[in-house]
Amino acid sequence: MARAGLTPGRIISAAADLADTDGFENVSMSAVARHFEVKDASLYAHVRNLHELRSGVAVLSLTELADQVGAALAGRAGRDALVAFADAYRSYAMSHPGRYAATQMQLEPQVAEQSAAARHAAMTRAILRGYGLNEPDETDAVRLLHSTFHGFVLLERGGGFSRGPRPASASWERVLDTLHSSLSSWPSS
Amino acid sequence: MARAGLTPGRIISAAADLADTDGFENVSMSAVARHFEVKDASLYAHVRNLHELRSGVAVLSLTELADQVGAALAGRAGRDALVAFADAYRSYAMSHPGRYAATQMQLEPQVAEQSAAARHAAMTRAILRGYGLNEPDETDAVRLLHSTFHGFVLLERGGGFSRGPRPASASWERVLDTLHSSLSSWPSS
DNA sequence: AGATTTACCTAGGAAGTCTAGGAAAGCCCC
DNA sequence: GGGGCTTTCCTAGACTTCCTAGGTAAATCT
């Protein structure tokens, strides 16, 4: 009975890889167990249940995403920061589709708290600092940015932009231009 | 052995209701069978498999959404049309969460073709007619609108805007203002 | 080395998807 | 109104997945 060396971390990491290759909705206890050549029951010593496994992938992905966005953002401001943020966000979603899908999960408040959600919010607000908005405009702008990025990435990944000759990247740049000028000339409320 | 009167249409309609009440991911053959007080095997005479059941809900929802958006759009132009479109879109998503989730499904090309996807694209372009854009600007603008609406609605429904005192509706109006002025002063490429 | 803890096992219940083949309800036609 | 046909729903069962309970062997501690 050789041991496979299971730990919560290794299990969740394997589940995240599986999400990227096979889709987040196909992350199952059985599939992860097969990957480790172990019986599915063995996983329950490390992860409470399927929901916790998926939540684990979500928290991991949120953290990775925050790390990458944070790195891309370092030392930039204004328009540069906006573009760096957006590109980091989009490229994470494109290169890690399953992990990105996991970040959409509805997390229970306490799990969300322990996750990097707060860092995401802080970074988004940091970008806006360069545009000199005050509340509640800043909140509206955060929501606009987040919505646009999220929506674009989801539609692009879902193949929604595949029709027509215009590459998605070209539209993406145009979207960023538009957001930049909207933020620059934000009408005070 | 009284007959339940199953048809593909009634089954898919029941599945759509179930999606709204219990969540799209909980739409299962067994659950629909229970609703009709019928054995799950009986459904397979009308619907090929679970995937086809869900696709059916997606197509149904896309059609309903196109109908409602189309009705809201009738006789409007410019900013009015933009707001009517957006509000119809958002209100469908809020009142029919499960159906809206279904519209996000990845459909195989032929199914998507038979669906109302083309009508959605046409309506979005119709709105833009008032802003006098030319290709490829129009395509970029379609993608911007679609992304923003979609992203906003998803985040709002997922509870992403629940923190803070600012109601989502207030941000929504501000987002629409922003989109309107962006479209009005779209920089020609 | 012996005791304890930890990791993984077997066994099995409950629920879901889907196939194959059977019986009965509703319909057509004489 | 009864015979034959089609459609509708059934039972039975194979296979998968989630998860619990309790057992055994490996690693670790003293």
C-alpha cells in the first residue's frame, strides 16, 4: 500500500489543473482520485466534500490572479495601470479557463473573506486613484471596470466574438481606450 | 397507467421553471421526472439526454429574451433605445436567473444557429444605428455593450455588488450614462 | 521497538444518467 | 365495436458519482 502523498494543497492544485484541461464543471472527487491513482474515498480525509474542493480551487485561483495582476500593476499609474490590469486579468482568464471559471463561484462569506477578494477590490481602487474620483463615483467606476472586463472575457472565451473578421484583441484595445476616456472625463454626480 | 402528456415542449418548459427556482445546475432528468410524477426513463422518449434538455432551456430562454428586448425596443432610438435594451436585458436576468444562466451555455454551432442569437446581434446593431458608427467601430461597440451588460448582470446576480451602501441600480444608471457618452463621442479609427 | 497517529483501503448506500425491452393507452379503419 | 398499429410510459438493470463507516498498513514519536 504505497502512499500517494496526498495533502489538501496537492489535491486542490490537481483539481485546478483538471479544471483548466477538462472544464471546471468536470472537477469531481472521482476524477481527482483517478489522477492520483487512489480511491475516491481516500480524498475525504483531506477535503470535506466536493463543494470544499471547488471552493479551494476558487480561493487558489483568486489568489493567483491577484498575484499576477498585482505584479503587472507594480510601478504603473493612470492609463498604463488600467491597461496592465486589464491585460493581466484577460490573459489569466485565457490561459487558465477552468481556474477563471472557479473565481465566478458563489463563495460563502467567510470563505470569500479569507480569499483574495479584498486585494482585488483594493487594486481596482488603486487604479482609479489616478483619475481622481470621489464616492460614490469611485464605486460606480469599480463596478463598470469589473463588469466590462468580466463580461468581455466570458464572451470571448465562450466564442461569442468568433463571428466576423474583427479579432477580439482589437476590440479589447478599443474597449480599454473607451474606458480610459470615460474615466478621464467622468461627470461628477 | 394514466398518461402525463409529455412533449418536448412541456418538458423543456418545466425544466426552465425548475432552473429559475432551483438553479440551472440543478436541472436534472430526475428532477423534471419528479415534477411530472413520472419515471426518469420516460423522458428519454422526448429528449435525447440531459445535455439536450439543457440546450433546450437555453434556446427557449434566448428566444424569450429576444422577444422581451425586441418589445422594449420598439419605437425607440438613440439613448432611449440603449436604456430600454439594457433594462430589458437586466430585468430578464433578475426575474429569470436560471433561464439567464442557461443562455450562458456553450451551444454547439448548429443549435446556436437555430436559436435567437442572430436576433440579439441584430438588435444590438439596431441600437447603434443612432450613433452613426462604421465598421469596424460598430463591431467593437457591439462587443463593448454586450460585455458590459453581461458582466454587470452576472456580478450583480452573484452578489458581487452587495458590499457597500451604493445600490446596484444607481451604478447601473451611471454605467448606461457612461456608455451613452462613449458611443456619442466614439473616436473614429 | 512499541505505541500512536496518519494515510489509504474495502464495502456499501443513495442518487443520478441512460439503455433495452415490455405493457397498456389511444388512434385508425373496417 | 373489435383488430391492429403507434405512441407513451413502465420495469429492470448497468454504470457513474458522492459520501460514510470502519479496517489495515505505513510513517512518526517516545
